[in-house]
Amino acid sequence: MSTAPTRLIAGPAAARHAVHVAGRPDGPVVLLVHGFGSDQHAWRRMLPALGADHRVVLLDQAGAGGFDASTYDRERYRTLDGYAADLVTVCEELDLRDVVVVGHSVSSVIAARAAARAPERFRRIVMLAPSARYLDDRASGYDGGFSAEDVEELLASLDHNYLAWTAATAPMIMGNADRPELGEEFTESMRRLHPGTARDFARATFLSDSREVLTRVSTPALVLQCRDDALAPDTAVCEVVARLPHATLVPLRATGHCPHVSAPEETAAVILAHLSARP
């Protein structure tokens, strides 16, 4: 059976987000949600494993890939709630139920926000390299990995010269310095985003605090933690696990922030093992 994704245009939301499906048509649904700087193409290395027994649904978030830029609403995407509402809308339009939603990076907490909005739609959340807050919180002693000055400098650099920013930032996020081609791939992915939408998504990402939202998520979650992750340090990942009422933490051998790209076999195997385990 081919796992090559095919375009699905079932309604305005599916068309707006360039929804594709792959894998087993009658299988349980896995919804893949890419993180900042990429699009649905980033999941391609995991499709053969996930698609063997699952119906895999992919989409492009606002500003990415095949997203319909004419529908972009800057006010809607000032916060992560706009992105979460998009996931719920797609699931409602396609009548997706018992969904396993796999989110990478900030999209792991976007997925959690979607599950908090519509828990009846989601069976499990899989969170790859998550962080509920990137900013340090000195008042509570929380270490998110970035000071306020770090984030201010990062966003100012993005505003000043987007191309130079992607060249410096993408390899740092990807990690795996011994495999520079992965950093180059991520750099090109970032450059395919419209700079204006990328700026909005970056601000929503780095200035958000989803810690309280996670406490309201009743959906069971699998949290996958990478080694040497520049964006989601161990302290941030452990905070996610502590906040979620029903979380399972699995450390990966994978390094960097994008295990679905750098270690797709390991990442897919861990997800599938978790999905096949008895509750």
C-alpha cells in the first residue's frame, strides 16, 4: 500500500490548510501537526511506519506550505488559541474522532489546547520536544531556557533580517551538527514561510505560557524528550509532564529538537509501541 499523501478537499477548512491523507484508509486516525518553521512535508520520513496501520492526516498551519494565504487573519494568530481552533475546525469538518494528534515543538501545546477545547475528538496526544513556556519565570523558579533578553533579541533579529535569522537559527534548532544537511533543510523550510506570518507565529510561540492550560487537559499524553535540545531543555519538558494530569514521559536517544527528521525510525517506533500498548 502506498503511503504517498493525497490531497483532500472536503470543505473550506481542509482546503485552507491543504489537508492531505496517507496510509490505511480505514485505519485509526493520526493527525500530524508540524511546528514553527516547517510544514507537513517534515513528516515524510515517518509516513511509511505510521501509515501501515493508520489513516494519517496532515495539514499546513497558518502561513506554512500550502496554506491559503488569502485567508490569513493576523488578529486570529496573535496567540496559540487561533492555531488550536484551526485543529478543532479541521477535525469537525472531516468528522475525525478518536484522533491521535502528534504535535511537534510548540504544536504539541497547540494540540493540547485543541484537546482542552474539544476532548471528545481526541484519544491521545503525542508531544515531540514540547515546552509550555520558553521564557524563564524567575518568580516561580521555572527554567524555560530563554531569558526575556534572549527572546527580545531573537524577535528583533527576525524582524531586522529574516534570511540571516533563518541561517543562524535553523541549524541551532535542528542540532545534529555532524549532519549539516538537516540544518540546511530546515533553513530552506523556514524561508518558504511568509516572513509576516513567521513573525506572528514566532511571537505567539516565544511569548506564550501554556502551563495552566495543560492542567485542564484530560486526554492522555505521550511526551517524547530529546537529548541536547536547544529549544526544549529538560526542565521545560519535565514541567510539561508535571502539569499534565495523564502523561507518560519517554526519553529518546535522538538529539536536537526535531526527532521526526533526525531520528524518524526511533520516533515512529516509540509512538507505535505506545499506541499498541494496552490502556
